[in-house]
Amino acid sequence: MEILDLYDRERNLTGETIIRGEPVPPERYHVVIHICIFNQKGEMLIQHRSPKKANWGGLWDLSVGGAARTGDKSWQCAQRELKEELGIELDFRQIRPSLTVNFPVGFDDFYLLNLEPRLSDLTLQTDEVLAVKWADESAILAMIEREEFLQYHPSLIKTLFAMRQSMGTLVK
């Protein structure tokens, strides 16, 4: 059982919690993280979610994802989920999300990392991740169209690829 902290619209902790899977009360939000790992070829590491997963089981997804548990800062959740799902240890204390996307019941922090892990060196959390592979932007967009990938807005996928080399909204 995972317990999640709740926040107000300004992202201030309210002191309230819910059990993961329970409805989020009105005007309350929780924090989710996603990590997108890119290699030098400009491909993203994607994961095939276990069919046992309650949400979106059997679909392909971004590199890593998870909900922040009680007491977690966003970066702590990212650090833990990267280690749990792929076996990669990385210190996130100085890493900020590249962007945050608000959704109806939360804040989704996206961490864009440029790493070169060898697939054979990854330790997959088998109850959550069936497989991983590298995919370019067009392959992911085609997978979304074929409903093999979570149904992210195609514009979000394009934004993640466009922002993989820089922080912020301006082109250098």
C-alpha cells in the first residue's frame, strides 16, 4: 500500500494523504514523475509495462514513471523509481525536472536525461517492466497511433525530444 501526500494548487503540502488508487479529493493534487532517458543517437529508452500493472498494463511507456510517496520530494521519487525500475543509480539532488505538466489531479514532473546505459546492464523490476528498448520519435509516435504506447499527446512526445538537450523554453 502506497500513501501519497496531497498538495494545494500552488503545490504546497496540505498535510493530507491518500492511499494510491483512491480518488483525489477536489482541489487536491499529488506528484508524479517521469524520466525520459535519451542516448547520443537521439533515441529514448522506452519500457514495456507488465500486463499485471493495474493501469495501462501491457503498453509501452516512457523510460520510468511513478508517484511520489509520503515524504518524497520529486527528485527523491525520481531517484528511487530509476533504481527500482531499471537498476540505475543516479544522484538527483542537483537535478531539477525539465518541465512540469499539470493534469486534473496532479503535477507530472518530467526529468530528461542524456545517458548511455547498455540494455544488457539494466536490472528490470520484472513485476513492473517486461522489456526495454531504444526508439526514436517517429517510432514512438507510430506506436501511439497503433495504441501500443500510452496515449500521450503527440505534441508532448515531440516536446520531450525537442527539449532533450536543453533546459527551459528558449532555443539557445
